[in-house]
Amino acid sequence: MAACAVSIAQSTAQLTLFDFAVRYGGEEILLVMPNTDVDTANDRIDNLRRVLDAKTFTSEKLHVTFSAGIAEYRHGSRKEFLIRADNALNDAKNSGRNSTKLA
């Protein structure tokens, strides 16, 4: 699924050459967008959500949606940064899914 999302994001210019996605946890994907402010990241994630929501994967007739938590890295603890992003993701999931929350 991660490869699918990354492929769609790249084809719709939602990712730059400097962005990267990695699997983080069971079903979670960590998308790192260096030198991207929170508002731009939010816009890009919302655009990606719309692209995925409108697409049906024909081989399985699969419809994909996702929730996202966005956190901006501030100098300091990477662990604290990941906790803030994870908390924002949990807020998005708990608010009805297929949404984005900012940390």
C-alpha cells in the first residue's frame, strides 16, 4: 500500500525529490517533507487524499482513504517530534478518519 500511495503522490507532483516515505509501525507510513512548512504539508497531504479518494484500483476494486497527522520538526528531540506526529494521527483517526490533524 505504501508503494501505491508514493506512486500516486509522485505522479500528481505531491512529493518533491527530497521527500521520502517509509513504513513506520504496522499500517503507518511516515512521510518526511524536509524544508516544508506545516501549511504547505497540509495542502499537499489534502491533495494526495483527494487523488487517492477519487481513484479505484481496478485489480481489486479497492478504494483507498487515509488519515494523517502533521508535525513540524523543531530543533530538539526526534522522539518528541514523532510522538507529536503520532498523537495528531490518532486525533485524525478518532475524528472520523480520512482527515488530517496538525500537531
